[in-house]
Amino acid sequence: MIELNKIYNEDCLVTLSNIDDNSVDIVVTSPPYNKNIYASASGDKKSWGALRGRQIAYDTYDDAMPPEDYERWQKKVISSCLRILKPSGSMFYNHKDILVNGLIVPPKWVYDFPVHQQIVWNRGSSLANDPHYFQPITEYIYWIVKDQKKFFFDKSHATFRQSVWNINFEINTDHPAPFPVKLAQNCIRTTRPNDDCIVFDPFMGSASTAIAAIREKCNFIGSEISPKYCKMCETRIKNEFSQLTLF
């Protein structure tokens, strides 16, 4: 039996298998990008500055799957998320193009699903300073809907109302790839059908989606494979609830 307002320290597909069909209102997530499989393609002759930002050192996950395996995995995760979404539900899937050998490797698998809109997240800056490219400071948020005729959306509640969201990346956590709480909040507040909705994040990371759900008065469920990051999430959530009791 799945519990609300809990982050499960396990593979997200295990958590997803225990969630009922049509039971979740919103999915907001940012999976690992599989950047490390391409890091060596940058070449040993490139400067540290060029390689900086091309790799992410996660706690227990090496982020270096063969590309075909990574694509199959991500498609399975998205399919499972759509299964648990209500017909009125939305999924916000954050990903980016990876720069490899002068070309981009895009997350093309998302277009196998009903992408309602592609949103640009302008991070404002980036650690990637390769002299062969303009500095990449944007990522994408793919808004995927389960049912094109039934999904819920109310733009009047949005903080960011256009298709480019200018939000600085998070800097106040020890997670190597934190997700902005403000970004998750904008997703939740525009697509929640009521105050008692359920938000799921299969890659909870630093708990940004959970914090956003709490601030938007929603329930959350999450998965996180790293015990270290789970403890980080628990601390952040506890502190968030403590702040709420002060007011």
C-alpha cells in the first residue's frame, strides 16, 4: 500500500508498480541525463573548463548507460507515470540536449508520448564553458498530458505565463543537480484540479518537487535510489514543515 507524503528509497519503477492506475494528479520530474556516458567523447585534450559541467557525480548512480538502454528505461518510466496519472493529469519532464562531438543528442523519445507543449527553462548560467559552443544555459520541460481532451490547466494561477521560464538553478543543497522549487511550483499550481491533489516525482533528488507540493498544499509521493539523498530530502521536508508551523 503506497503512503502519501513519503519518499521511497528504491528504484522508481518499483514505486510506480505499487501505485494504482489513474490515482495521481501531477508528475514533475528531472531524471539523470545520462551525461557521463558521453563525457569521454569530449576528448582528453580539452581543457578542464570545457569538461566542467559535462559530468555529474551522483552518490550511487553512475549516469552512464548505453544510450539505447537509457532510452528504453526513460520510455518505461514515462509510460508508467502516464498509467498512474488521472485523465485530467499532466506530467512535466525536464531534460536537455547533450553536446557531443560537435552535435547534439536530444531526448527524442519524449515525442513518442503526447507532448502538449515544450517549455524552455532559462537557467541564467551554466558550468559548461566549452569554447566550441555558445554557453548552454537552457533546458526543456516537456509538458506531457494523458488525455488531450480532459487535462486540467488554469493559467491564471501561473507565476510564469509564457513558454520561457527564467528561473535560476538551485544552489542551496548538496545535491549535484538540484531542481528549482519555483519551477515545480509553477507546474503544480497551474495543473492541480483541487487543493488535495497528489504529486509524484520518480527522481526526487533533493526534494524540490516535495517542497513545491507542500507549499502548494498538495500531497506528494517520491522515489529516490540514493540513501544519502533520501536523508537530505527528509531533512529539507522536516525543515519546510517546521517553517510552516511558525506562521
